[in-house]
Amino acid sequence: MRDLIEAAARLGTWALTAIAFGLGFGESAIALDLFVPGEVGMVFIGAAARDGNAPLALVIGAGVLGAIAGDNLSYFIGRRWGTTVLYRWAWLRRRVEPSVERSRKHFTRRGGVAVFVARWVGALRAVMPVVAGISEMPYRRFLAWDASAAVLWTSAVVSLGYYLGDDIAGVIDRVGVVVSVVVVALLVALIVIRRRVRARRSDEHRPGGQPTRR
């Protein structure tokens, strides 16, 4: 890993920026995500950027643009062709159909929040934009949720590599699923808490100022 990072660092700033864009695009675009590493690739490019003295903001920006571009491709595939393209080849259908069905359920319940959360879950990352397109989610709404998630996710993962180096790459590779579960659990907890607070405030503003019993 150290040798690979040093080799990548010698490529120069613009090459690292292009790689960051390619990784962001590849791990977000449906079907390409089967071959392009997600978190580990971004951590790797972050570590290489530090060794190569490449500006962190530039590398993150390229990764964000690539991620948004990949998600948009997936969205428009879903909007234009639905699952026809995904289910055309048996080998691809076997790999994506379970994720598509899980994404449908999440999207039906959460909508925009599901698009945001899926960015942090490797198995759903490239699939949820397709489902959003199939469901004809308004593009502006999709882009707002997707872009905010792409900025936060890319910034976090690239920064891990930049500041902690190749050591963290091995950790993320081993516990990537655990990290995703923890992040999703925290997000769900925040959503539940926010809804309860809103419900409590709504009850307090009812006539008489007394909360209703549930």
C-alpha cells in the first residue's frame, strides 16, 4: 500500500485530480460501481494527495464532481429506461436486483432522505439514484439531496486518507460495512428525534396548550 501511494503521489496534482474524479464517478455510476473501489479508493487518493503535495480542496472538489456526475447518470438511466437496462443481462441482474428492491423500499419510506443516506452505504450508493429516477423524483429535489451527500461523504473519506494516510485504508477495507451501519443508525436516530421534537411542539401548540395523549 505504501509503495502504491508513493507511486501515485509522483503522478502530480492534475493526474491525482483526474483520478479522484474518475473514482468518484466510477463508484457512483450504476454497473461501474461493481468494479471501482469506493471508500478505499478515495482514502488512497487522499493519502497520495498528501504525499504529492496536491491541494486537498482540489482533490475533494474533483471527487465531488465525479460523484455527482455518476449519480446523475444513474438517475437519468432510471428516468429514461427504468430497470430495462439493468435487467438486460443476467449477470448484471443477479448483482443489482437485490439492491434495487432494497432501495425501492427505502425510497418509498424516506424519499430525499433515502438518497442522502444511500451515499454512505456501499451497496445502495449507485442504485438509489436509479430508483429515484424510476420514481420520477423531481430532478431539482434529487440534486439537492444528492449533492449535499456527495460533498459530505467525499470530504470525509478523502480527508481520512489525507490526514491519516494508508493506515486508515486497511481499516476501512475491513470494517467498511460496520462504518456504513453506524452512520445510517446515527442518521436514522437523528430523524426519529427530530420528528418527536416536532410532534411534541405541535402538541404543545394545540388549543389549551396541553399535549395530547398517544
